[in-house]
Amino acid sequence: MREPTKAIREQLESDDGTGFDYFLCEKLGWRSVALMRRGMSAREHRSWWIWYAIKQQARELEMERRS
């Protein structure tokens, strides 16, 4: 498999939500990010974003407690 181009890697690692969209697409079983974006309302997407942020924060707090 080829290494992703620098531009693609930077886009996925940026804070604009692109990486999250790929993560969510994979978790929900969508075939493509474009289909997911068309098939999901902005409200539902925002709810997933918040849910993920809460879960991530809980994981980080747990890791801090274990340190």
C-alpha cells in the first residue's frame, strides 16, 4: 500500500473534522464519507461529534488517573 500524500495526511490530521468523519464512517459502516455526509443530518453529525468528545475526554481522564 502506498504512503498517503502529505496533503491528504495533513487534511486527516487537521482540526476541521475530516479525520473524525472517516472515523465515524468506518464505525457506522458507511461505504464512503461522501455518502455519510449526504445521508446524515448536521444535527446528528454534531451529536456524534459531541458524544465522541465526551468519550475521548473520559479516556484521557482515566489515563491520567492510572499515571
